[in-house]
Amino acid sequence: MLLYLHEEKSKDVAKKRLQVVLVHDRINLPPRYMDNVKDDMLKAISTYMEVNEHQTQINLTRNQNVLSLVAVIPINRVKRGMEPALPTE
């Protein structure tokens, strides 16, 4: 029974990975594009939080006609005293 559950879970993971590959292929992104997006996001977030870059996942998904950027960025800690600069008018 446990083996069946493990196989089912692996199947679901493989299906999700294939969906991500298909979305990237359909919108015709250069190979380094998502890596650059990830690097830029981590650079901005790292100003305010210590993040786990190795466990960060950034993907594009498509539901119906909506393309979404989905990011999972594990936060190790929030950097205190890092107040964002307010825009001046």
C-alpha cells in the first residue's frame, strides 16, 4: 500500500514538472530568463529578509487564460531595522 502511495505522488510531481516545462516552452522564454527573474527577486527580497536561495522555486503556471508567476522563497529570518525608503514627491 505504501509503495502505491509513493508511486502516485511521484506521478503527480512528474505531471506538475511537465506542465511547467510546457508553459515555458509555449511562451518561448530564453533558457536563462527564469534564472534571471529568480536572481533579481532574491536580490530585492534579501535587502529585508535572509532567504534560503537553494530551496527557492520560481515557476510560471497557466490556468485558463491567466499566466502566473509562482514563487516559493523560504525565509530564514527577517532583518530588523530595514525600513524601506518612502518615495519623495
